[in-house]
Amino acid sequence: MSAEKERLLNAEWKLWGPYLANRQWGTVREDYSPNGDAWNFITHDMARSKTYRWGEEGIGGISDNQQLLCFSLALWNTKDAILKERFFGLTNQEGNHGEDVKELYYYVDAMPTHSYLKMLYKYPQNAFPYQELIQQNQSRNRFDPEFEITDTGIFSNNAYFDVFIEYAKADVNDILIQITAHNRNNEDAPLHLLPTLWFRNTWSWGYNNDKPQLISTNNEEISIQHHLLPNYQLYIQQKTDILFCDNETNVQRLYNVPNTVPFTKDGIHEYVVKGNENAVNSNGSGTKAALHYNTMVKANGVVVIKLRLSAKNPHQPFADFDAVFQQRIDEANQFYDELQHAINNPTEKLIQRQALAGMIWDKQFYYYDIPQWLYGDPAEPKPPIERLKGRNSDWKHLNNADIISMPDTWEYPWFASWDLAFHTIAFALIDADFAKQQLMLLTKEWYMKPNGQLPAYEWNFGDVNPPVHAWATWRVYTIDQRNNNGKGDIAFLETVFHKLLLNFTWWVNRKDAQGNNIFEGGFLGLDNIGVFDRSAPLPTGGFIEQADGTSWMAMYSLNMLRISLELAQHNPVYEDMATKFFEHFLYIAAAIDNLGDEKNGLWDEVDQFFYDSLHLPDGNLIRLKVRSIVGLIPLFAVEVLDHATLEALPGFSKRLDWFLNYRPDLAALVSRWQDKSADEKHLLSLLRGHRMKKILERMLDETEFLSPYGVRSLSKFHEQNPYTFYVDGKSFEVKYSPAESTSGLYGGNSNWRGPIWFPLNFLIIESLQRFHFYYGDDFKVECPKGSNNFISLDAVADEIANRLKHLFLPDKNGHKPYLGNDVQLQTDEHFQNYWWFHEYFNGDTGKGLGASHQTGWTGLIAKLIQPKRPMLK
């Protein structure tokens, strides 16, 4: 067993981690405005002076798992008007495609216990182009590309620093810190490096008056005193000035009200940038402190700073520093060598390792107590009365203070329930316990609503995301089972299953409005894929029965069936539950095409495709004939049952036989239930062979869904043939858009009208593999359409996976599609070996779009790179 795997057995190794957000300003948690204007209540400009209530942010930072003590790096190039303490980006209103971080940083390496962490920040040597980025993007419309920081030319002539921030743990509470700044320019350049320690403010709100302290008497170490922490010291190898202030709001600057404290949060900025010596505490104490290294980095030279944050009181803090660092790097290589032993392509190894590093770096301490947020704190003014009926006011049970995997800790520094489900698949490769903990977390009573609804995300916890939690639970269970010599974690499976029973019931009661097993769902995470905003009342009145909502519920039923059967192997009580979900699936399968009713079903016999159905108040029905990924989601509802499993559960088999004999119409409907494959397997699916082939014919058509880089979210057919719906003199149009959104239907950067998204591509791949498990190699389809190349469904799954991988792999000219035409990013030696993992990708060119550091669901690339193993029964 590798050293890192041994550490994974001890939870204390995760006491410290990369738990700081990259952005705390502009979040719902910090918003105390009457109108819910989170982006403007605390802006980037205000952030340096405003004390946060619920969390902290920093560049390349770490904290303990309750974020009591924080560490990160600040920088100054002597030309900026502000100290660089946080990453800059555009708000939702400023960007022509919504919020967007405008910095270059990369997550280079990480271990799941955070025993070794490494990231890279590229810091310009000239004045950071804050205003240019805002003005250029505001002058552009939705049809224009975003104006990126590389477009400003600020990285031309290599006038920047590569700043590497690394951590290596000597023990659970003994952390070595190394900061390495490379001058990539041919001229000497000044650089101020300010490693910064501070306490999250827990003392100003009226609950706890214990104020911690940072103290230094010798400029060689900082003593850290906090009543909830051990006695840490920050040891300093290179003696320098230490600047102290307090993590307190500068109300004079922000609100023109006299300060009641002498030293405020922005004191270090005031001292370094403006030369205000009165802004820092010369007595050597405070709740925020920074080491001030004022350096001149030689041309093509390097500066290294070494620190040690420890509760161990080492006699010679730096005697073993280099040896421990090297040992952790060697152990990281060993850990990933074991994971990647069957991967032959060295570039794929690097991509997978950085994708997983990004997943680890995007863990965050997420703190949000809704009752306190709604009603306010004893020592603070009461929040506006409007919030009691505003955003999230009906989630009063919710109280989060946990380490959670974020989609992106700048653009999405909050958990999102269906994103998180996909995150756990990547995490299961390296840390199954964390993956399981994340899935259990969202079903806890302080997350899940008493009625069974899962929280979506902080902008609207009541939004409805696709019910993929059961799928992720089963997949994490099976991945962990394989990696644990066939032993599955039944306790985990059972725990989540019981909570998901509540969630399944909520779906049935709330989202099947007509009681006919056809589900609405609304938003379902596919922001603007439909004709209308599915979160809002329809302009026509009436309601939409959704092909995706219904298919997700069919998939949910099969996921719960599969879990029930596994639990029944250990406890026969679960055989009844398996029967329930088997029957529920059959009812949904019958409803989705109304037993062949061409007028009312979701299947269109002429187009051979699934569409949403709009039910008007007068009783009429209109099929909304948009060829979108919504019509492919029925593929996801597939399960294969081994006949031996049925024989091992005689109670379940007996009830199954009775039901199928009693309802032969349903048995005949669902994929030839009475027929077993040659090796004794049964198929449960919404699609029989004919319908599946018709669906795949469209999906594998390169003039429709199939892109060189995966499956598009909208058929390219709609590029020349937009779907238009007219009502009350207004037209609603859906047109293929391969890149950023040209519609403001739902948010600034939301777009499911053409680009490639990893999560649904991943589910398509897994569904094809399940179908192949039943049909075998003899069942072939043409891929791509018109190629006369007929291959098995497993080979089709591989083809889609390979197309997704080629987003990141350099072609014969060294061009990586996801980087587009940015020459510096594509060819520069100091950029070539670092990867980003974007939110989604251009449906024609593969260029990365949306959040550039979204190593959340796009982290699934790590699983696709990992070689396949035989499918479990």
C-alpha cells in the first residue's frame, strides 16, 4: 500500500486542505441587500475592505476544515493600484457571457489528503488591465467572443512571473510552504511577495467574544493563538518585515462612517501600495498578518520563500524541509503511477493527473446558516425585511458548515447538487471515502428538505436538478467495490438509499402534476435548452410534460431498483422495494409513449424522436419539435439484470412473474422482457431495438448531434432550421449556437443550445455500455451515419469517449482544440504542459467555454482516460 493510501485511512490528514474559495465576494451568502443583488452588495473593489460573514478567499490558499485560520499569497508588481490578494473577474452584468474570471492560474498537482499540493499563478509585471477587461467585455454583445486577459497583450514578451505555490505536510498539523517566483522576462523586475495569515472573523457577530491573535516579537515566527486550535507557529526561514492589521471592515472607506477599530482588513494594502504606515500595527499583533518580501527578481531568475506552519514545535524547522518536500513529491508520483499503470499515453496521464488535481483544489469550506442569514446576527443591524420572503426563505432548516466539492471556486463557489453527483465519480478513483461522504452529505436532514427535496444551489435552493443522486451512489459503490477486492460498502449504500426514498417520493408527488407518470420537472439544470424558460410560468398557460423529466424518473427508478437488488442480497426486506421500483419503471415506460398513442405520447413516430409536449389550457397538445439532448435522455433509462440475480432472490422473482403475467401489455412494452440474451440477461429500457437505433441514427449523424469532440446538446439541424413558436404576437426561437449563449433566457453564461457538455456525454457513454452488455457484439449501428462503418454499441461508446479526450490531446501539429486559436496558450513552452477543464465546449471547434477552471463535472475526463474494466453484473 502506498504512503498516500495509508494516509487516506486517517481522517486527520484532511484537517488542512485547499479549503479557501477563490471568490467570496458576489455570493448569495454575503448578500444582505433588500433586492438580492449579490453581485453589487460586495464588489471586487469592496472586497479588500469588507469583512466576510460566511467564508474567506485567497490565491492558492489553505485553511483548517472549519476555516478558522487561513493562509494564502498576496502579490504586488509595483504598478498596480491595488494589492493582488484575490483573483479578478467580471460580474454577471459586466461580462457579455456572464460572470468570468480573468486570470491565468492552473492546478498542477494534488494528493487527496492534501499531503502535497501545487498550483501556478501567472502574474503580470505591468499594471493589471482591470478597466480594459470590463470596458471591452461590456462593449461586446452575446454574439461576440469574450475579451480575455491574453487579448490585452499583457503577457506578451514574457513580461510576467510564474508563481508556484506548494504545500507538503510533514504531519497532520505540520505544513511546509514553498513559494517560487520565476521571472519569465529578459529584464529584472520588482515583485512584492506577501504570504498572509489571518483568522476568519468569528468574533464580530454577537455569539462569541473570544478574539484570536497573531503575535510576533522577533520577525522570525508568528505565534497563533485561537481557543479552538492548537498552538500553531508560522516559522520563517528568510527574516523580513511582518505587517499586522485586523480582519475588520473599513467602514470609513466603504460607507463614510468613522472606523471603531484602528487597523482594518485593507491595512496591508494601504501600507504596501500607498505607503500608509499608520494602516498597520507596529506593536506586532493583529488578526491578519503578512510577511513582506520586497524583491527584485533577476532576468529569467527565480526567488524562493520557505515557511512552516506547525503545531509540532520543531527544534530546527527547516533542517528537514527539502527532504520532506521531496518525499511527498515522490509519494505523489508513486500514488499516480499506481492509478495510471495501465495508461500508455504520457499526455493522457498528465491530463488525468491535472484534472484530479483540480478536483482536489476545488474543495471548499462551505458555511451557510439560513436562519442566521435571514434574521441577522445579534451584534449587527437587522437584515432588510424583504429577505424574509425572498431568496431561499423557505429553506430555514438548511445549515451547512462542511468541506464540499465545488464546480469552480471562483465562478461557482457554491455546491450544486447534480454537479456534485458527477464530481463523485472522478473522486471515487482516488478517494472513495470522500466521494461517499459527499453523496451522504446532501441527504442529511440539515441539507435535504423535510419533504425530500434536495437543495440545488445557493442562488435558488428550490430549483430542480436532474435526479442523478441514485445513479452516482450506485456508480461510486461499484467503483469502490472493484478497488476493494469485490467488497462493497453496504452501510453507505443503505444509508443513502433510505434518504433517496424520500426524494423519490417528493418527485412523484410534486413533479407528476397529472398523476399519469409523465413528469414536468421544470428547470432540470438544462438552463435554456427549451423554447421557454422552464422555471417560469408559460406564456401560453398550461404545462409542459418533459421527455427529459420523464426519462430521468425512469432512470431514477432503475437506479433504485439496482440498489434494492444489491441490498436484498444481504437483507431480504429489500426485495419488496425492488418490486416497487420495477413496477414504477414499467408504469413510466408505458406512459412515455401512452402505449403507442401517437397523439399524446412523447415519442413522435414521424420524426422518430422524443419531444416535450405542451398542454394548453383548452386541452390541446402541441409537440415542441426541438431536436435537443432532451430527446436522447431516454437512453439513460437502461438496466441489465442477470438471471442468476433473479434466481438468488426468489421472493422478488415470484412477485415479478405475477406482475408480468397480470400485465402482459407492460411486459411486452419494455424491451422483450420475456427474452433473455444468450448468457441469461434481461434488459430493462425505455428503448427497444428499433427506437434505440432511430435515436442513435440522429445522435451519430455529424450533421446533427455528433461533433468531432462529442455529442452536441442541440442538433446542428437547427442552425439552418430554427424552431420558432408564436404566442400572443411574440416569437420564441431555438437555434443551434455552437459556442456561448446568444440568448438571455436563463442567466448570462447558460447555454445548452449546441455546445458539448461532459456530464450528459458521460451518461450516454455509460448507457451504450449497458446496452452492449445485453446485446453483445452482434448488435451494430452505423457510426458515424453515412460512413458505412457498422460497429458495436461498446465501440460507439469508445468513439464518443475518444472524441471527448481529443478536446485536450494535442493533434499532429501540437494544437489542443479546447484552447482555440490562442497562439501563446497553444505553443509557449511555459503554457504547454498545463491544462484547464472548461464548463462546456464549442460544438464545432471544441474550444473551451464558460468557466475555465470548472474541474467539476468536466473532471469526468479522468474517468474516461482510465482504462475500462469488465462491466459488473
